[in-house]
Amino acid sequence: MFNSFGNILKLTTFGESHGIAIGGVIDGFPAGIKVDFDAVQQELNRRKPGQSKIVTQRKEPDTVEFLSGIFEGFTTGASIGFIIKNTNQKSKDYNHNTDVYRPSHADYTYDKKYGIRDHRGGGRTSARETANWVVAGALAKQLINHIKINAFTSSVGDVFMSKPYQELDFSKTESTIVRCPDEASAKEMIDKIQEIRKAGDTIGGTITCVVQNVPVGLGEPIFQKLHAALGQAMLSINAVKGFEFGSGFCGAKMKGSEHNDLFNPDGTTQSNLSGGIQGGISNGMDIYFRVAFKPVATIMQNQTTTNSKGEATEIHGKGRHDPCVVPRAVPIVEAMTAMVLADFWLMNKMRK
Amino acid sequence: MFNSFGNILKLTTFGESHGIAIGGVIDGFPAGIKVDFDAVQQELNRRKPGQSKIVTQRKEPDTVEFLSGIFEGFTTGASIGFIIKNTNQKSKDYNHNTDVYRPSHADYTYDKKYGIRDHRGGGRTSARETANWVVAGALAKQLINHIKINAFTSSVGDVFMSKPYQELDFSKTESTIVRCPDEASAKEMIDKIQEIRKAGDTIGGTITCVVQNVPVGLGEPIFQKLHAALGQAMLSINAVKGFEFGSGFCGAKMKGSEHNDLFNPDGTTQSNLSGGIQGGISNGMDIYFRVAFKPVATIMQNQTTTNSKGEATEIHGKGRHDPCVVPRAVPIVEAMTAMVLADFWLMNKMRK
Amino acid sequence: MFNSFGNILKLTTFGESHGIAIGGVIDGFPAGIKVDFDAVQQELNRRKPGQSKIVTQRKEPDTVEFLSGIFEGFTTGASIGFIIKNTNQKSKDYNHNTDVYRPSHADYTYDKKYGIRDHRGGGRTSARETANWVVAGALAKQLINHIKINAFTSSVGDVFMSKPYQELDFSKTESTIVRCPDEASAKEMIDKIQEIRKAGDTIGGTITCVVQNVPVGLGEPIFQKLHAALGQAMLSINAVKGFEFGSGFCGAKMKGSEHNDLFNPDGTTQSNLSGGIQGGISNGMDIYFRVAFKPVATIMQNQTTTNSKGEATEIHGKGRHDPCVVPRAVPIVEAMTAMVLADFWLMNKMRK
Amino acid sequence: MFNSFGNILKLTTFGESHGIAIGGVIDGFPAGIKVDFDAVQQELNRRKPGQSKIVTQRKEPDTVEFLSGIFEGFTTGASIGFIIKNTNQKSKDYNHNTDVYRPSHADYTYDKKYGIRDHRGGGRTSARETANWVVAGALAKQLINHIKINAFTSSVGDVFMSKPYQELDFSKTESTIVRCPDEASAKEMIDKIQEIRKAGDTIGGTITCVVQNVPVGLGEPIFQKLHAALGQAMLSINAVKGFEFGSGFCGAKMKGSEHNDLFNPDGTTQSNLSGGIQGGISNGMDIYFRVAFKPVATIMQNQTTTNSKGEATEIHGKGRHDPCVVPRAVPIVEAMTAMVLADFWLMNKMRK
């Protein structure tokens, strides 16, 4: 219940950052789908640490091993088990934290909730968990490869990529290490992150995701509205503080006469402030949404805090951490989007 | 699956705006809780149409009838069935729309998904459904009455209530018809809505919700993080386009050194940009979040659109609609918040 | 969770025997299915009390009212809400039991579990609940009307209908009040029940259910095997003590060389001890299973028992009870079978 | 959905008999429970092949590796991932079956359902899967170690152990290789199995399970009745054809005056034909039930069958198979019983 995601296409995960391995089970994946293993690994590589100068310098190969559900290159309809071994867990980087609650981490809440603390790092709360999601999402992408999912970094701190997404060339997203398809903005963002890193600090940002070629009819009212499922998925990603789709928070300032998307006779709409979803169901227009990430909590500066005995103390970040999670979160946003869409696409087949 | 909300405390609903009745089943509600029926009706009255000059002038008594699960004033542990009869459905207000897709409504997507259209109004997509949620939420509030849930209108169009919530007196929320506890802002908001209504237009807005006295430990990682569940709940409400908690989208512009909430020795934090939730689990500080509502789609102006035969046509709103949904959505936000918290509170008891 | 049945086609119910109404919500029912309301009522009539001399003489009209999800005679894809009003609840028949635990009823366990007791009769434990199931099952039958479901009384006490089901004419099931299609056996069973009733006693029995024209491929391993879902459904019916399918308990005495169903080249099998299900999935042969019902616990004789204060006392059944539940349970078995099959039939469509 | 078992304590599994590994994820297991790893392995040893002369002579070490959720010997509240590597999969034993449908196996139904066949053996349908269940069940047993679960072989073919369970010494179950605590019966059963094996045949049997020290109040009406959940669990085990609890099928022949369990003033009952469950809820008396297993389908004899091209052919069992699954199924029955009880025990805590 708590470690599962999805309705029909269901991912159940396990694993801590400093355990033997993380992994998961993908249930409900249809039989007979050819698996492109390289594409899966490619997605993991986009997420993995050490890939560029603006992300954490930890090195983890992040190699997925599929244990079941795939036979001679095709899915069999059985549950797909997989693991990713943890090869580079330097617990000693973290050992100084044994008893101290790191500010704006989950140390305190986990300790209070579970009465036990895995002090080898984030444990289950580590964003390492999202490698599991990327594996599942990569398979989901292959299942619904007629739908195009493109996420990109749309802001870092106060550096915003301000072009409308229609003017972007998504094939360029991967050509900049910050994963912003607009080169000028990308350069500014990279500079910002490097400046922040030098200060021993971290910075937040946003990711925008655009989904194209979506069939009409995905989404299940009342409580599985497509945008509610996407929101829940995005809010499950570590460090996310907000989600908006279509006109989003801007829409709250608008008038109905400005906001309504007038229909063309073919069912398309003249504008798309709805963000491709009406009444919780896709209408065939582009779906787009924006996700807010807070700055990483681990900073290379002194901070006052407390420990489990209630003593005031100081903490100074060590370890190898990201100055900004946004570039590495782009494939995670895409993966969870793919999981949601594939799930709803399967559910929709029951209606034919 | 599709018409149910919650994990343990589960609401399953049915009903269309122009059918005989709407209603639902509340499952998992503990036995032995004394039910305050007046308090339930009170919440329904906060949501119902016709309550003030700035909302729709439809009159619906919205009287709930409990059919089961309550005996001699106490819950029995059995599922609680209830209905709310539809007494004032003027289908003729809507009949002119039989075949026309209203802009930014769900007519088109429902027709395409289900191949059938209940043209008596919004059918299942009508916000009338949320009366069911208010009933369930009112019971949930009684279950967790040690937790204080206060939602209020924080903006209407470009009129923002800018005080920090700590300076507000929540007992004043109900004293203004727009449900903003700051009188000066409330007056501006009311003026704005009246101006918009006169123009035959509608306007969006935001609701802020503050939850106090939350026990530490509510929330179930990884995929039932407390804020993800709240987000999913809010995004299920009609017209919602965005959700943010704690620092939200502002947090995406901040540095870690600014954003981190430093711990006091007693486990409280000096700031609360986390919004009372860390790692998906409540930390005992106030939970607060903000919800964006788009303007109502039905406007009293001419709009071009299409019909089910793909013919271009015009539509002019009739019927009795809200110029701004936000004032009536305040109790809905509270109700869904109560449902989420009660659900997680029950789940947390399994850990003792 | 607790009052819901099914995966995709999901029934959620409420209601007590002596409350205002019972009812439910059917979720996941596809759109565009024409509803035969008479056929639904017909199924309710098969279950209702007072229909013959061998069942309880209580009179309840058991009229279902559909409140949503059906428009102009067709399902809309929205959740289907319905209620059945309780019109003839003579609480006074039961009031003498206020504080006494009736032997082999659920009074004691409910009181201990919930700490509260609805002493107006069985409350939520009453088999009246199964009227809800019959409504849902009647709709499910219409959804999968290509599949033929035939249940019948196969034994009452030690009177067994010993013909193989292949020799029976299922169209005769309804022509005997005990619902056994073999006239000679039916007569014996009726005599047995009348003899038992005169003695103020009750008697158990079994129902056999045969499902024909089942498509190959229904059933979801590992934990939603078709027979496991059927078993869970049957064991949910009041008074059921056992379930077996295909060779059942007899199969446990057999050798593999006797038990194996050899394949014909067309995929059919020469024998069918598998009972139409292999590896949890239907193989296209007839599905058949048998359900054991214990005797009704309420007897018109003196019994020693205890009350909630732990005092020894006596009880003597009053009220109008069935001497044997089996005849009225036949439509319930069919209804739950239809629910399971329709659910799996919908799930299977996701694989096309 | 399909590969998960349980409500709150949830096991999700994966793996084929001839893949790299099988395994699973246990979700909802409470934090702070000390894990007895030896006890887990002990249970696996009871299930594993090659343990005695009356079971298959395949050798598999069946060593479980826990990958997460346990830290310094205690559960952490995080999901518990585990794998069991397949070390001795002799695919060549099975290769001759590539295209042939083995009688009374799931080859045909899987092929028809999924359109793809893992011909390396049973694939996902192999009873090897149940090793996963034994791991989860062993942990569940440790969680509810105040409840005593004792399963044993109660018949093999027509050899029945006829003593009432109250006269048995459960500590002797493991002292006979057939797992029957009555030595005389055990000897007869073993002889029967050896005779059957020599004939190249297989034989069915039954397992009885007795659960003692059960707290009052486990079970969740209406659709999670304790016995329905147990039945669904047992019917999920490979080769199971029937389930009965308490009086079971015998109860269907009885009169109410014989069958009713009269209460003693302390709430215990004078008899226990209810089998410790009334209205779906445990009443504190012993729970007991019986499970029917058909004979293993693979026999060392010629059988006629068909292949995927619809050609008649012959098959002759090879490989190393069990002549009777019952002795090895005893720990599986216990494991699934433990899973169900632990799940309901956790759910019941929500009511305090």
C-alpha cells in the first residue's frame, strides 16, 4: 500500500541508499512487449550521479538487473522483478550524523514515526529510491511509445527559461548538462549552479513537462483524474513542493472569458489553458505541467540543530551532494509521467 | 477504484447533478464515535448554493440523510451510507446544451471517453458531487477533532490577502461571505466578484489551508507521502489547477541556506518552510498549503464552440452559476483535508 | 476496503436489516450497456423472503431504486448508486435479544470487536445485505450475458441430488421452490425442510454452480486466481462453511493418472476434473463448484447462552426465519459468480 | 494487484522457476521487530525440495537474502525486499516440453492468455513461487508469535488421520517426513506415497490447520471476513481444490440444534463447529480448517495431449517431481495463515 504506485500498472519498491541493493516489482505490465534494455539503462544514466560537473560527484554505476517477467527479450505478462546493487555506499561519509537530526531532512520524522533510525544516510528517504522509478518508467515509455514525454529544466533559482514550450526543440534537452533545451538559458543556469556550489550552498528550481500525442480519453473520474494522478506522482518525488498544470496558479488570476479554451469544429481548442485535461480526462491537446523543487537540504555550511537526546548541536554537511537536484530530476519526472500515462492507457482499454 | 477516496477511511460516491440523489458510502470509520449531526449540516450549509449574493442563486436544501452505520447517535463500525436528494434540478436551464460542447467543460472529453452524454447539466462532472465530500469530511473532522483545520480565501483574481496566516483570526473566516478572515481584503474580494458578475464573467482565486495541532508521524512513505495525498485530494476538486505546500513554488527560487528549517532542541523548527511535512511525514509544525482555482467555465457571454457533429456553433451561458467558486470551495478544501488526515491518523495507529 | 468487493468492477455496500435502507455503489461498470430493470427485479424476487412455504414468511418487497449512473436506460460509465428501502422491519420481533448473545450468531464477536451492538436484529451481519449483491450481480449478468451461470440446490441435509450436472435441465431450476432442477430430488428436499421446520429446527445444504461458455483466459495469477476469487466470494456469503471446485475434496483422494484431464487437439479436455480452471485461468471448459451452507442459527427451541454481563441465560428463537437458507441463496451464489466473472472479463480486456 | 497479497501487510512477488531469482517485497511490516533469521531459513528448509525420500529429489539451497527494511537485526518500517536465487534449474529436464501442453498444467491457459510461453518449466506457475510466501509468512509468524499456527497432513489419498486434533501433539509434526503428528497414520501415509512413486504416479491429500490463542475480534466484515481471507489464501496455493473451516461440508448435513455452539458465561463455547469464527470475526476459540490438494499433474507415465499447433501427441513426464505435494505444502499453509492473521491483527489495531 505504502510502497506501491499505480492502479493496474503497479510498481512496488524497496531499498535504502546504503543497503545491499534497491529494486522493485512491476505488476500488470502486458505480455509480448519487446524490451529495449539499452533504452532502460540510458534513462538510468540520465539520473545517475557523477554525470557532469554540476551534479554530485558520487560514482554509482546504477546497473539494473531484471530477474523475472522477461523471456527471450519479451515481457511475459508475469511480474517483472529487478534490482540495482548499491556499489559505492560510503557510509563513513554519513556516520557523523548518527544521532543528529539534519535540518529539513526526514531524520526527525522517521525517528519519531518508526522509533528506529537507519543512520547510514537517508535510508529509505534517499532519492536513490527514484532509480527504481526510472527503471519502471523506462519500461512504461516503451509500452506507450506513441506518446511523447519531454521534461526539461525551466528554472534554477531566479534564472527562468521564459520561451513558450512551443518554441523549443526538445531534442536539445540532453545537449546541455542542466537539461534546458534553450542554450542561452542553460548557460545562465549552469553558471548559477556553479556559483552556488562554490558557496557550499544549494539552489531550487522547476521542471516543466510536456506530453504530446496523447489519445483523448485518459483519466478516470472522480478520484483518479489524470491531473490528480500526475500531481500525486510528482509530489512523491523528493524535494517537490508544488505542482501546477495548464494555466496553474496564473489561472487563478484570470477571468473565464480569458481562460476558456474555445473549440474548433474538429474538437481541438484554440488556446490550451486547460493543459490538455478537461474534467480529469485528456482531450488530445498537449498536456503540460510544472513541478517546483526546493533546494537540497544538505549544505556545506554550519547549521544549528538538535539530536535525538534533545541536545542543541551543530552540523556541517559532508559527503557528495547535489548543489541542485533539478537536472537529475528531469528523467524522474518523465519516468513518473510515463507510469501514470501507461496505467491510465491500460485502464482505458477496458472500455473498448 | 475510480469513485473511491482514501486508504483505510474510504469514501465511495455516486450521483449526478440532475439525478434523483447523490450520495456515498464511508467505509472504515471507527465504532463508538458520537455523531454531531448539526455540525455535518452546518458544513453542508457552508457549501450550498444560494447562501449569499456572490454565489450562484440556485436554491438547494442539501439535506443529508444517513441510512446506516449510525445507531442511537453513535457510529457502529459498519459502513455509513448517506444520500442527498436533488430537489431543485432545473434541467430546462441546461437543455439547450444537449449537443453542444461547452468550452473548458468536460462535455467533449466525457462524450469521447464514454460514448454517451448526460446532457442534463454536468452530470457526474458537476461540482455538486463535492457535497458528498463535505458530508464525509464533516464526520472525519469529528473523528480527529484535536486537529484544527482552517481554510480561507487567500486571493480572488489579482486581489491577494497578503498577511501571513499567523496574523489571522480564523474565527472570522465565516463572518465574511467570501470567507477571508482579513476584513479589508474580504471587502476588496467581494467587490471584485460583484464587478465580474455584472460583466457576465467569472474569476479564479486561491484558497490557503492551515492545519494545526497535527501529531508528529502522519504520512506513509514512499507513495503515500502526506503532502502527495493532500495534493491528490485538492487536485480532485473541480476547477483546481495547482497545489503547493510550505514554501511551494517560491521555494524553487531559494537557496538551501535560506530554506532549511533549523531545529530547536525540542524538535520544533525555527522557521517552517517545510510546511509541517518532512520526508512525507508530519513533524508537528503547522501544515499549510495553497490551492489554485481557475475561473468558472460557464460565462454569460457569447462563445464560439462546436457540437458533437463537428459543426461550428455559438453558446451563451444560461442557468445560475457561480461567478467565483472559491468562497464555496473553502469547506470542500477543509473536508478533503480532514479525510486525508483522518485516514493517515487511523493508519498510524497500526504502529503503536 | 472492508465493504467493497471486486478489482475493477467494484461493489461497495452499506445497510443494516433494521435501518432505513440498504444499498450500494457499483463502480467500474462500462458505459453504454442497456439495463433490463425487470431482470434485476426478477433476481431480487428470487432472493426475497416470503416467496414460498419453505422460506421465511417475512414480507419485504425488496424494490431497488437506482439513483445514478443510468441515463435513458443505458449505463453512463459513472458509478451506479442504488438503495433498497427496508419496509417491514419488525424490530419488536428481536427486541428480546437486546443483551443476549444468540448461539452461532455474530452478536458476541461484533460486540467484542466494535464495543457497540445494534440489537435490532443482525444489523450489518444480517443476510439482508445480500440483496445488495443480487442487484450488482444482476447488472453484471447483463454485462457478460454470453456466459451462462446456473446455480442450484444440490443437497439439503442428507438428501443429495446425485445426478451429474450434465444430465440436468437448468431451465427447471426455478420450477421447484427448493431450486433443484431434478424433480424427484426436489420433492425429497422440500419434504425434509418441512419436517425440519415443524420441529422448530433448521437444516444445512449445498449449492452447486455451473458456468458455461466461459472464454479462455479469465483469471489473474498469482493472487487473483479465478477459483480463489470465486472461493473468496462464496465464503463471503452468510452461513457458508466450505468451497470446492472441479474435483474438490474428492480430488484429494485421487491419483494423478486418474485426475489429469487429457487434451484433445482442439484444446478441450477429455475429462474436466480441473473444473474449467488451470493455473488460476479459465480454459474454456465448464467451471463448476460447490458451496456448503451450515444450518440457520436461529431455531425455535430453547438454548442456553450468555449475555453481555456474563450471566448464563436461555434463549428461544422468535421472529420469522428460514428453516434452510439454501433455496434463497441460489440467486446469491449466481450474483457473486457474475460479479467475479465480469470483473475478470473487464481485466482481461486490458490485454488485447 | 495481481501479484500482491494482503491489505495492510502486503506481499508482492516475482520470479519464475528457471529464472535468475525469485523474490518479493513485504510492505506494511511494523518497525522495531527483531528478526530471527534462522527461523526464516528453518521454514524455507521445511518447504525445500530434496529434504526426504518422499519428495522431489531436486536440490535447491533456497537461501533467502534480505536486501532492505532490516537494519542491525530489527525491522525499520521500510519495505522488506528479498530474493532467493535459483541455483539448480535444469532447464534441459523440461526442454522437451517446449511446445506441448502438459495435461492439467497451466501451459495451455497461459499460452492462450498471454500469447507467450516460458517453456523452461512452469515459469511463473511453478510452486517455486511459494518459497516467497514462506519467507513472508516466517516474518509474519514472528510478528504475531503469541498466536500458534499448526498445520499438518491429515490425509494422503484414502489414508486419513482420523483422530480429533485435540488429541494430537503438534510438536511431533516435524518428526515424521510426511508431517503427520500421529505416528501410525504417518507410517501408512509414507508407505502410500512410496507405492505411488514406484508406479510413476502421484497422489492427492489434505492439510488441516489449527490456530490457537487467537485474540477475539480479527476479521473485517463484509468482504474481508476472516475465513474468506483464509480461503482465498489457501486457494491461491498450487494444486488446491477445496477449503472448509469449522464444520465445513459436514455442517451442510447438520441441523441447527446440533450445529449451534452454545455459549458459556465467559464467552467461550461448549462446542466449536463455528471453527473459531462467527460473522467473519474470530471469537477466541480455536480456528481450524482443511485444505484439499489434487495429485501432482506431472506423472512418469505416457499421456496423450496436444501441442500449440493443435497436433495430437504424447508426453512422458521427466524431471524430478513430487509424488505428493502435501508434506512440503504444510509450511506453505502455515505461512499464508500467518500472513492473513498478521494482516488482520494490524488492521484491528486501528480500532483501539
